[in-house]
Amino acid sequence: MNIKPQATGELTKLGELIENMRIAMLTTFEDDDQALMSRPMAPQELCEKGAIWFLTDPNSNKVKHLQVMNLGFSNESDGTYVSISGHGEIVNDRERIKSLWSPFARPWFPDGVDSSNLALLKFVPHSAEYWDSTHSKMVRMLAMAASIVAAKPIGMGDHGNLNVL
């Protein structure tokens, strides 16, 4: 994912947390029963204004419920997890689509940037919560064991909230 320079420290922190995460789980309401559905999405860019951009099919179910969305990022090997709440917007700007196009999207959009079912999903974050352990997996395991023995969190890493709106 391409991370642009951000306007605030909180957006910069968000970019640092997710920059190496290639897949996000996008959660939306799926139907009128308010059931939640998550699907994997490949973020293309975190733009200067903090929006996260995806290539999408504008006819898919996920774009029927843009008002409330959540992105979940996970990097188990680094011990980093991020949950971002926000809303979505569909953008049909062909020049912007060309600038964000990736050959890896061709299986879903066989006609490339000229695919009739290709648009952009602009995810606008409102807030984010993260869990980040800068330690190796072995150190995290030892911290977990120490936490179990002590019955309280010990050396489990950083946890915080970001107001990114």
C-alpha cells in the first residue's frame, strides 16, 4: 500500500501501523437484518487526507451499506492489530482509478482500468484502535506467560486509540 505523508500525528501513526499490511478485512452490514459480513480487501493507498482507497465493484453488496464500515488489519508475526471505524464513498474518477490500478487486480477486473464494473471505494476513517507489540514473538510469548502467572498484563506492548477524523 502506498502511504502518503499525513497532516496529523495520529494519521501518521495510523500509516506506520498499517503500511506493511497487504490485506484488510472490511466489515459492513450485509442485509436488512443488520447482519455483519467481512471480506478481504487490498488497500491501494492511504492518501494525504487519511482516506484508504480500494478498487471495488460498485455493484457488490459491500457498497450498499457505506454509512458504517470497519477495517481490520492484522500482522500476527509482528504482533500488530488495527481496527478502524469509518464510512465509505464510491468514486468513479477514471484518472484516479488509473493512478491506483494494480496488475494484481486483473483477476477481478479482466478488462483492466477499462472494466465496466470497476470503481473506487474511499474509506474515510473516524477513529482507530490499535495493539502493537514491538517485541519478537518469543518475547511476546514470555510476556504472555508472565502475565498469566501475575494475573495482570506485563510487557504486552502498546495499545491506544486514534482520533483520525
